[in-house]
Amino acid sequence: MIFRKVIPEKTLVSFPIQDLKVGVRLPFDVYIKEGGLIVHFLTKGSLFTVLARDEISKRSITEGYILEQYKDKLWDYLQKKELPYELQLERPEIFREYLNKKVKLLPIDKTLLSNDTPPTFTIFKAKKMDFIPIYQPEKDSLLPPLDDKEGDLLISCDDSDGYIDYVEGLNIKKAIQDKDIRLLLFREQIKSSLKALFDNPKQPHLIPRIIQQTNDIVSLLVENKDIFYEGLFKRISDYYSYVHSINVAILSIRLAIEIGLKISQIENLAIGAILHDIGKSAISQEIVNKQGRLSSGEYKIFRMHVTEGEKLLREYENIHEDSITAVLQHHEKLSGRGYPFRLTGSEIKLFSRIISIVDSYDAMTTNRPYRPANTTFMALSIISREKGDFDPDILRLFVRILGRA
């Protein structure tokens, strides 16, 4: 059974859900009635988009609910006009400019920063379709307050080595005693390496470093599996292929531990998970990052990322065959409706079955400029409705793991 956040109806106020404003951030959580229960649907602070509106229409949802304490905010919200932000997303030239800026930046974890030792690099904050400098060492002596949940923090890719040196120097002593800090450091280290590889996959010298960094994460989680729950919750809200890959790897490792795989198997699974989308670096980024639905021709090109990923991994040394197979098969479905080979049942290997579930879940629960993230409940509901596509035993185990978190 999929766990869900259920709210007593008597504590809620209802409103016509079609009155939600496209392009306006929600000042409250939104709930809907599903299966006779009131369940969480949209998250406070997320942007309500055209795609979210279309999903509501497709599912014939007519009534939304908010907590009674937000009743006054609902009235203020309903008086607002829809903003032109969503219209910007539908203009390719503006979205292309946004992507060109984004690819030059690296998202960072704000919890590893400190005014005890102010950074020596500029820090940007993501705001709608732009990235605004909020700290410049030549102008600012202290970091601004960083408790605002809206907007990722980023640095220039040119500053990535300096950032890693900074967070290691600041947190290395804490990491010896605090395993949560150690996991965060490992994440930042491998994030920087993956970013460089995704930008240019023809860098085989990066592979030994990525394998070692991945194995460090495996060892830490195998020895201290409870820290997984801290590592699970995203500290980066927008979608980046390399951050998605880290999330998929951590979730896959945790599933493998629960299944009882040997550490050597978990390491091979983790490499397949961390590199499962490396083939996207060989696909046009306008297709990979397109807002909204791909055309049939674009989708055919997009699906090539699995075979392109296999080609790249075969060019690298010391990648196990099981890891390569996981990359090639991670979009196959037990029903035979997947790609690239429409494999069925036992033709799909265990690693691929694990990554398939985790990949779908993480992609759905990450914000995109054109749609808000799904809640955990909503993502698992969608995955579970795809009857026969995913391994039911692994899915049940995955739900149980997330339920503990």
C-alpha cells in the first residue's frame, strides 16, 4: 500500500480548484479528495503551471482544499492575476537563454556554508528564469540569511574546485564524527565530477574518480544505512541530470541493501545508477530540456540516450558489464512497453528493475521550470497505476523504505 499524508476533512476549507492561478506561487499546500480520503496534492511555494492545470482537468478534479488557518491567504490569492511567467516558458528563445545560463552554474548545498569562514566565490540564487548574485566576496563580508526555501543556490562552474576545497576545509573535522555531514560532502564531491562528465563525456580520466567517489557512498550507506534518510531529502529543488543521477544512485543503493545484495554487487549497481543518463550528453539539449511534451520525432531521438550511454560506457575502463546492462535497460518495462528492445519479464536484469523504479520516482518528484514536483504520494500513485511495468516486489520494498523516511 502506498503511504499518504491524510488530513481530517473538518480541518480544511474547500474551494473551486480551477480558480488556481497559472504562474503564481501557492502560499499554502493544496489537498484533493482521492479514494474517499483527503490527500496532499500541491506543495506550498510551488509554481502552479499550465501542465499542472491540465493534469487537474484530465483527472476531473473540481474541488481543492487548504488548511483552515490559510483561509485569509486563500482570499488574497484568488484576487491575484495570472502572471506572465508561464507565457515566458512558452517562448523558446527565453527558455534557451535560461538553459544557457544554467549550464554554466553548479548547484550547491547551503548547509555546508558558514560565515565563520566566508566563501571566496560568488553565490547565485535561482529566481524564476534567472540567476541573481546574492553574495559577492569583493563586496560582501558576510553571507545573507540562507533559510529561504525558494530557489537553489549556485556557483560558477569555474569556481567548482574552489568550492570543494572550501567545504572540505570547513567540514572535514565534523565529517569524522557526523556521518550525515560525510554523506553531504560525498554528494558535493561527486556532483562536481559528474557535472564535468555530463558537460563533456569524452573525459575517461574522470571515471576512476567517479568510481571511487561512488564506492565511498556505497561503503558509508552499507555501514550506516540510517543516514540514508537524511540523504534522501533533496537539497536541490530544480532538475539537473547529474543531481538526478546522484539521487537515483542513493535510492538504488538503499534498495540493494534492503534486498541483501553483496557489496560488490551494490557497487556495480551504483555505477550503473550514477551513469544511467550519461547518454543524454550525446542528445540535443534542446530536446533533453524541452518544456512540455516531445514530438514523436523528438521522442525517438530522446530514447537513443540509453544506447548512446552504453556506447560511452564501453569506451571507459573498469566499468562492469552489469553496470553497462543497467544503463541500457533502465527504460525497459516488464510489460514489454519499454525501450530500446521492448524486453519482457526475466529478460530485464535486477539492476535495471531497481533503477527503473527509482529513476521514474525521482524524475517525478523534482521541480521543473514548466511544472511543480509531484509529491511522494502522487509519484508512487502514478508508478503503481502502470500495471505490469515495474517489478511489484521491488516496488513494495521501495514504498516501505520511503514510508520509514
